[in-house]
Amino acid sequence: MTSPNPTLPVEISRDPGCEDVPLPSYQTDGSSGMDLRAVVDSSLVVEPGRVALVPTGLRIAVPRGYEAQVRPRSGLALRHGIAVLNSPGTIDSDYRGPLNVILCNLGSEPFTIARGDRIAQMVVARVERVEWRVVDEVDATPRGEGGFGHTGVR
């Protein structure tokens, strides 16, 4: 699949014994997220209301100035109530440990994960660093302090 956008080289390695599971990949030309796959030795059942740490068998070296965000897959969320608990999970540019996904079953039925199942998606995004400027008060906007549903539902 070719992309009209320039690509960002990111180093990735597989843990031993994980060579059979495909690397994260974009499923369509317009996808912003790459699907992450489970690397489990046997089926993993996540009961309703329970949390599971699911390994991917991968380690990545995100370039400085970027982060990788681990997000839920919409189909799993809609059909099974499967969420990424700390969504989005952040993989910092200096982290070199195993890439695991914290899944939570918010549905009403047990959810079974098999080796190679697509369990989450990962987006690599630029990160801006800030330098705080202390002021007496921040500028006013028409919205002001309105938040938490202040615009209503209609």
C-alpha cells in the first residue's frame, strides 16, 4: 500500500517467538491508526467487568518529538464493549519496554482473544513541548468557563 504522505521511519522489534504475528499495519489507504495484534500462547478470555494486560510481542523506538497512542478499535467497542482502559495509552519516545495493551470488557458477555487477533490501534503523532508563561490571568473568550456539557444536547 503506497501513501501520498511522507513516512516516518520507526524502529520495531519482535520478542522471541512472536515472528508469526504480523507487524502493526494500516488496513486502508486513509487509516490513521495501525492495528495491533495480540500475542497470547492460548486463548485469553476477558470476563465482563474485568481487565486484561494483552501482550503484542513488540518493542518500538518512537522518534523524539513523537508519541505512539494506543486506542480502542471501534468495532470491538461497539459490538463487544471492549475498551482500552487508559485510552489513549501513551508510548513515549524514550520507552523501550514491551508494548502491551490494557483491555477492559465493558460488555455483558465474555470476550475471547486469540493469537493474532487485532485488539487495538496505534497512532504515531507529533508532540509539542510547552514552556509555561506565568500571567496574572488568561485571556477571555466568548465560551469563558463553560464546560461539561454547557452547550446542551440539541
